[in-house]
Amino acid sequence: MDILSHGLWGAITFGRRSRPSFWLAFVLGLAPDLLSFGILYLAVALGMAERPDFSHGTPPESSLPQYVHDLYNVTHSLISFLAVFFVVWALRKRPVWELGAWGLHVLVDVPTHSSSFFPTPVFWPLFSWKFDGWQWMNPAILIPNYVLLALCYAWFVSQSVRAGNSRRPKTLR
């Protein structure tokens, strides 16, 4: 799935409690991709790596630096997510539900990544199994994703407006 959709799904699912909660869940929904491919693009911007050539579709995975693969394994694993979730819970003495946006990112990537380009290592480092899913760029995946996001956010905004109106004091007539 595209990175923006990950952030939006994470925010609408785990960040509806407050504005800071929304933005934290949004960023955590982006985090798995930012911490793997984002590092690569930062290195490209700093002149420390070559920009991958996506002009003819997805480039061969072998053309990307090994650190991208290593970071992708860590950030796209439910095992890594659960370890961090429970460590943070233990340290804070309460669950940080916005972290669920990271777990959702991994779960959504499993069926929306094909084996042709970065299939999701959902059980890394315990197992190397990866599901051969459908590419998220496929219109049959992409269009319903955007439609569902639009519907969810329309509902969310309408509920927020309704809740805001019910809290306002009645004006004298």
C-alpha cells in the first residue's frame, strides 16, 4: 500500500481520541516505510546513494542497498512490532494504542505486496515465510482503498462536527 494510505488508515483506526493521538498514529502508520525506504531517499538526497530507477516499473531488489532490506525486515515484521508494543507498555505502564498503526501497516502490506517487490516478512526473524499478494498499485486494490478512506474520513468528520455541535451552549433567542 502507498505510504500516505498507511498513515491515514493508522490515524483513523488508532488516533481518533485526540488531535495529538491522530498525528502520532499517522506518523506511526508511516514509520515502517520511512525507516526503510525513507532512509534510502535521505541517503540519495545527501549524495550518499544512487536513486533507484523506477522508470520501468519496480527495480530489481538487488539494485537496492542491503540496509534497505535489513530495515524492511525489522520494520515490516509483526514480531518486531509486538516486541516494541509490549516493551513500551511495560515502560509506560499502559498500552500506547497508537502503536497499533504500525501493526496495521504490516498486516495491510501482507496481501498488498507481491513477491516481485518486497513481499512482507510478517514473521521475521522467526520464519522467512512471505505471502505472494497483489500489488497495491493494481487499480482493483488502489481504487477501493481510496474510496474506503474517503468514506471513513467523511464519517469521522461528520461525527466530529455532530459531537462539536452537541457540546456548544444553546444561544438565547
